[in-house]
Amino acid sequence: MGEERVVKLGRKMMLPKRLGPVSTIPHHWAIQVGETWYEIAGLDIASSDVLNGNSWGLKQSEVNRSFGYAAKSGAGKYGGEIVGKTRKTDFEINQWISNWIRDNPRYDLLGDNCHKFAYELMVWLTDGIFRCEHPAHSGEYIGSQLCRNFFDLAGFCAAKEGNAIASFSLAQGRMRMGLFEGKAQVGQITAQGVCGPGLGLFVDAKVAELKLSAGNIIGGHVGLNGNTGIGARNGNLEAHFLGFGGKVGADGVEINTPIGGVHACSVM
């Protein structure tokens, strides 16, 4: 068991992609452990695959490692977001990555993609104790992922580069199939202070929540919450008071109430 290190998720907005009658704005994902970034190398926008019209094509899975404030791809350029902590060593991480590439040998923008890699790495690194509010989009059926036993209070406290967060919950679970994802949370409380990049104070308090989404095109949630805070974080401007409010930015537009809300990020 190694020293405790902060785990961050970095995202980067990509060029719009057409999905039937709508265009959606995808995000590239990367994971940082300590000072090292890990990310699946996606299709280069200037590559022959893209120039020849194969922008959804397959390629050999490859993991890039880089160091510093942001990943090699630019993911995390605006600070990224703390999702948890880990005691996994670099050796253990490299072994996990080798096994993941063995099991997912071909990169596919709609299947074995950067979201699938980053999400599964994040779950493994944190032993299921993490906070990630973004849906992970993968064309594969991932199945039910209960991150830990229900009514088992767990969480983390961490601070890094102008971001301090404490997050605890009783349980969370996800199920994904293609672009569709369902997520359930019970008894979640998060307090966060952000001072560069971004600025704000936030308290997210949820008694229970069920969230459904279709990619980052459209989604909604029902439950009971008293979220309160104002500022900029994770690429979004947001303001909430006792559950009423909304946000706009990298994740599109979201409108919330104490008993539910909707979000959308699409261009016809």
C-alpha cells in the first residue's frame, strides 16, 4: 500500500459530433494520480482516419502518460476536479492499465473510449469511494456497478491547487448501456470551496436522487435535495439556494428544483 494521493478528473471539450437529428459536444476524459495523468489516446483530429471520414473508427488502444497541471491532451487545463483519493502505487496502476488494454485492445469512440477507461480507473483507484457528477458515455453495455454496499457511510476529504472538498454518502450505483445511463445516490453531502481555477462556495445535500441521461444530449433527475452555493466550478457557472437554481457551461444548461431537474447540451 502506497502513500495517499489525490485523484482528479480532467475534461476537455471536443468538436461537435452528429448523432442522428442532433449534434452533441463530447468531452475527452483523463485521470490524474498525484502529478501523473493517464488517458486513452483518441483519434487525432488531424489524423488520416478523421480526414478520410472515419471519425468513429477503431484504432489500437494506447494510454498516454504525462505530468504537470494538465494532461497531454489539454484535459484538466482549467483545474480539473477532485473525485477521490487512492493508496494504489504506480506499479499497481501500470499493472491495471496493462490488464485493461489486454481486455479492451481496440479504441472505439462509441465503445472502448476515454470515458470507459477513465471511469473504470477512477472506480478502481478509489475502491468505489468517489464523487463524479458527469455521466460516462460508452457504446458498450457496462452493466450494474454498485460502488459499495448500501447504507455504508464512506467519503473523503482532499485539497489541491485551489480546490478543497469533503464528500460523504451512504451509497451510489450506476448502470450504463450505450449512451444511456442511470445513477442512484442515497444520503450524499458535499462541501466544497474553489479558489482558482473557478471561485465559489458550495454545499450539495441530497437525501436521495435518481438520475437518467442520454449521453450529454438530455437528462433529468428526481429526488430530494437542498443544494446551496454560488460560483464557478468544473467549467460551469452555477447558483443554487435550497435546491432551486441552475448552471450553464461545459455541461450545457441545467435547471433544478428541490425535487428534480433537467439538463440539455445539444444543437439541432
